[in-house]
Amino acid sequence: MPSDQSLCVTDLKVDMTLDVTGLRCPMPLLKARQQLRAMPAHALLLVRADDPGARRDIPAWLGQADHELVHFADQDGVYEFFIRVGG
């Protein structure tokens, strides 16, 4: 998972935030997938999830999809996935 400490998250222009905290597997992944389909190419989606399965599932799915995981952060058990929509 990309987690480049030199990357300043405040430099990322997030186009949409999807908060799926409180939802359990498989809902965080399904909601993220649905949102990504509705977004234009190269937009940036921030997904916030607290389900431990999301930490594994979302990056695994992105590895097979046309989208890019730009940055990942664990904010005290809330996982933040910065995803660039594929084009």
C-alpha cells in the first residue's frame, strides 16, 4: 500500500469523500466501487472506513482494477484510502 511519508496529504485535491465508517464487509468495498463508477476519470476519491477487512480488501481490489491507490493512512483505526479514478 502506498504510504509515502514525503507525500503531503493536504496537497491532494479530493473531489469526493465517501465515509463508510460503521459499515462492515463487504459494504465498504461495494460502496467505494459504486462511487468510483460514478466519478469522472482522474478524479480523486477519499474513502474513510473503520472495518479491518477494508484495509485488506480495498487495496486488493484496486490491484485488479483500473484505479490507483495514491495514498493510505491509518488515523487511529479509521483507514483513509486516496484513490485516483482510472481513465
